[in-house]
Amino acid sequence: MYRSSAQIKRFLFSREGALFIVLFMAAMLIRIPLMTFRGYYADLSTYLRWGETVTQHFTSIYTTAATGSGFPGNPGGGFPGGFGGPPGGPGGFPSGGSGGLPGASFNSAINYPPATPYLFGAIVYLYNQFLEPSFHASLSTLAATNGIGPFLAKLPLLLADIAAFVYLSVQARKRHSAAFALIVSASYAFSPALLYNGAVWGQTDGFVSFPLLVALFSLLSESYVLAGISLALAILLKPQPVIFVPLILLYLARWTDWKRLLRFAAAALLMVLLFLLPILIPHFQLVAMLNNMQTTSYSDNALLTSNAFNFWWLIGYAHQSIGSTFLGIKSGTVGTLLFVGVTLVSAIQIWRHRQPLALCLGLAVQAFGFFLFMGGQHERYLFFFIPLALASVILAPRSSRPHLVALYILGTLLCFLNMGVGVGGGSFGNSQPIPFASLPSLSSYLSANFDAVGQFLALLHLITFCYLLAVYLTQRYEPATRSGPEETPTLAITGSQAGNAAQSSPVLL
């Protein structure tokens, strides 16, 4: 403990430490004004309504509707308080909606796993205890307009962004130079996609990314209990990370022994059980939770793509539902089959290659494929590709880094553009794609040319995905073979297949 404290103190008083502190403070300061923006689609107010449901009906949150401001209509489409019915307005959304501006209303069941409602329940509880007497309004009401309400609601997102920034810096510094670690962490802290998704919009994708990163790096350093707990937490916050479970289990089954796999699985299951207990006892709500998630995100009435410029947008199915037909087959089934194909590609590579980079990049391929092909996708659903691509850059040796850096930059820009264009030209019409700036000419252009711009971005997504597959399948990455200030050994987990001697040898990461 003393040695670690001394090392931290020595680092903070070094030139590298000073640069790190400057970046840390800059990452904080750039977010503070952005956090006062109310966000889009009333999502932030909806999360807070869920928090109010938790504080008022803790043992029945999935059978109690949350009411408040948001889109008119039935819940669905994967948005908090959104809807899954057929399109009627720009971007595939019902015409006449307020786009999440104050004054609209909805009645929405909670359609996320319990960790997100619990998180915002804690925020609402603390606000009610200490600040509501001063503001004389609920936090969800304050969050519907620019100002202190959105800022308070987004504080956990700020903490998650900063934690991920520090964590990435530590992981990069273990493997590469201090300068490289600063560049990597800064690229994430100031990522336009991360800033737009969290500090501006108030979405939780960045919050989920932190435990996802912890799970990945813990797994590769053989901290299986922490990896299992972290992956479970990511899934409990948002269901999308569940797509990574098959590949991670495959990696463990192929390259470790059953004891390590069991340790990982047991930790994950215990974490899930801990969070599910309040919805199992005294009222069994598991079926209601799953039904809420399915009916609002992947029912036949849900859109194939809600302003997600992916494969479906490219082929002219932008406004079709999951229940529509494509070549005589239900579109949702076609999307699922294409995604399963992507998963099999990653699975084969992971089965053939033991190096951790094969797993990390395989998860990134799967995240991109999920956004590109699956039905029910939204503007921001490419987001998980960003931390996984950056983790791949950290794990890669210098010689194979250029391709991975290019993919990380392309994925970041495409995710940001997808969100900005989707918000500015789709379901909002003439809205604020850039916070605090009306920019009517930009909004009018995006609205008037929305389908064409969407087609162009969809083509860029497909080209980038093909590039990603080419890099992955041709193995333009390899484990480092020498140690040094820039390159340290990238570890392969020793598995039961290597024999007892291999299992007893040290595994470095």
C-alpha cells in the first residue's frame, strides 16, 4: 500500500503527471457547460421518472408505469418513453411529436434492466432529500429544460467518463509509453461521440462502457471474478452488452480451464442475482421486465432502424418495421441471421487465435455488426464499438497499430455523425443538433436532405465494416514479441490445452 502511494505521488509530481492532471481538468471543464443541456427525446427526464418509480415502488418497478414528459404515443422502439409503432413523420417517427421538448406526455413502462432505474432512483432520492426544498420542483421537471436539472442528472455520467479516462490511461501505461497513454486517454475523454452521447444527450452508453472495459482488461489479466462482476454490471445497466457473452465464454472455454470459466460465470451470476432480488421477492417481475424490453425494442411493430444509418437504411428499408418482409422472409429474421453470421466470423477467429487482441477486436466486430444488421437500431447504438476499438489499439504492438487507429477514428466519427444527423434531421425536424445553437439553416438542410445524407452515411458504415473485417480476417495484428518502453508482451491466457506445465508458467499482461 505504501509503495503504491509513493508511486502515485511520484507520478503526480512528474512532468507526465502534470500533463495528466491538465488533461483530467480539461475533460471535466469541457463537460460542465454541456451537461446543462436538456438532451434529446426527453430521455433524461424519462430516466428520472424511472428513478421516481424506484423511490415510490421499489418492489414493483416493472409493473408500475412511469408518466411524464416525452413523445406522445405508446412506448417502444427502444427509446425510453419512445414508441415502436409504424412511422409517420420525418425519420420514421410519428408526425406531430414534440421531439422530447417540454409539454409532451407519455406513459411508459421501464424497459431497461434494473441497474439503470436503481442508479437514477439513487439520484432522485438524494435530490429529494437535500435539494428539492430549495428548487420546489421534481428533478425530472427541472431536467426538461436547460440548466441545473440536466446537470445534476448527468453527474453519474460525468464520473463514469472520468473513471474510464483514468482507467484507459493506466492500462495503456502498463503496456506502452507515458506519451502514448496520454494520447489514448485524451482521445477518449475528448471524443465527440462520447461528449455528444453523455454530456449533451444524457444517454448511458458511456456509463456502460466503463464496466465493459473493466471486464475486458480484467479477463485478460486473469482477474476472473472482477471480470464476471463487471460484465454483469454492464448488462444490468443496458441489455446490449449481452451480445458479447457468447464470444467471451467461448474464449474462456477454448483458452482456459473449466475452473476459471466457472469462477467467471459464478461471479457474473451472483452479481445478476443480487440486482434481481428486489424484482424476484416479494413480487416476481422477471417476466414483466423481459416483456417490457422485448415489446419496446424488438417487436414486429418496432422499426428496423430509427435513424440508424445502417444496412437497412442503405437498401431503402429505413421506414420499415421488423415485421416487414425482405426477399420473402421477415426482415427481423434476415437481420438476425446476418448478425449471427458476423458472430460466427468472430467466434472462428477467437477459436483459432489465442492472443487477447483476437478477442478484443472480435468483440468490436460484433458490436459493429449488431448496429449494421440487427433490427431495432437507433442513432447511438454504434457506441460500444468505440471503447472496444480503443482497447484493441492499447493491446496492439506499434507495427499493427495504424489500421486499428484508423478504425477507431472512423468508428468515432461515424457514431458522432449518426447521432448528430439523426437528431438534427430526423425525428426532430427543425431542432438543435448542436446544443444551445438553433442553426436553422443546418436543421433545414438536414431535414430536407435527410434520406440522401442517411444513404451516404449508411454507405460509409458499410465500407468501414468491410475494412474492419479485412483487418480482422487477414490478421493485420499480432502479439508483441519484445519488451521495451513502447512494447510490452501482450499476453495469451494459458489454457488447459497447453498442459500442466504451461498452466504453471506465469501469464503476463
